[in-house]
Amino acid sequence: MEKDTRSEIMKSAIRLFSENNYHAVSMKEIAQGAGVSKGTLYWYFDSKDELFKEIAFMGIDYFNQGFKKISEFDKRPDKKIYCLIEYVVKAITNHLNMFNIFRNNVELLDGDFKDKVHLVNNENIQIISQILKEAHSAKLVKAENPTEISMLILSVLFNPHYGDILNKKENVQNRIDFIYNFIMHGISRKEN
């Protein structure tokens, strides 16, 4: 029961934070959306800030864990790059509300939380860099700076306007292929 209550609170907060700015959402609205009293809400979360940060870090960790799994796949490195793109596009398409939480509330990230985000982002950069190094060893991509290319790939995948591009679930596969081809065309060893 405890896990269900916590989960319902988080679902309510995710919905409300994705639809509104953080400041426009009250703990009372979150509690009502979860079907619990405000007292129950405060039993699980000391503040709206704590709840928001937990949701935000849950989203960041979701991608980090997925990137780690993909990096361990027994596949060619270009296929791993495709899998990374597919993972992000499908996650954002299926959970656009989580993406909107970041887009609508980015100014709320304080120093400590930004430091945590920065650490996870650096880990993601290293994961992608390693895949790019594997791709270079396999003569699939150019010998450019893998760290910088990783940052550019993440910038493409987590662009604040990305939600506008993916707000329709139709043709998700076409969008994945387009992004993959766009990225690979820039880093491929093939010269046109």
C-alpha cells in the first residue's frame, strides 16, 4: 500500500508539473490528484521542492540507466548509437509529460541539484564517447573528438524544442531514422 500511495502522489505531481509551472502547482492539488490527504502527502514528501527534485532525478536516472544498458549490448557501435536514439525518442514520445517538467521548470534547479545533474550528464557523455571510440575503431566514424561529439548528440536528443517535434506519436520510427541519419551523416567516415 505504501508504494502505491507514493506512486500515486508521484503520478499526480508529474501530471501537474508537466501541465503547469512549478509555482502554479500546490501541494493541495497534488494530494487531490493522488486521492490522498495533504497530511499523507507530507508523510511521504517534506516539501514540494523535495517531490519535484525526486521526480526530476528519476527522469535523469531513467536515461542514464538506459544508456548504460545499451552500451553493454553485444552489437556493432553504430547499432548502439541507433539504440540510444531509439531509446530517447521513444521515451520522450511516450512520456512527453516528464520531458515537459524539465522544459517548464528548468529555472528551479538549484546548485546542489545542478551538480547532481552535471555528474550524471558527464557519465552519459562518457558512455556515448566510449561507443564512439568503438565506432572509430571499427572504422565507422571519423576520428573527431568523441567527447565533443557526445555532447552534440545529447544536445540534439535533449533539445528543449524536441517535444514540439515529437508531440505526435505517428511516424515515430521515421523520426528515429531521420535523427540517426542526421547524426551519422555528420560523423560517418563516408565522404560525399
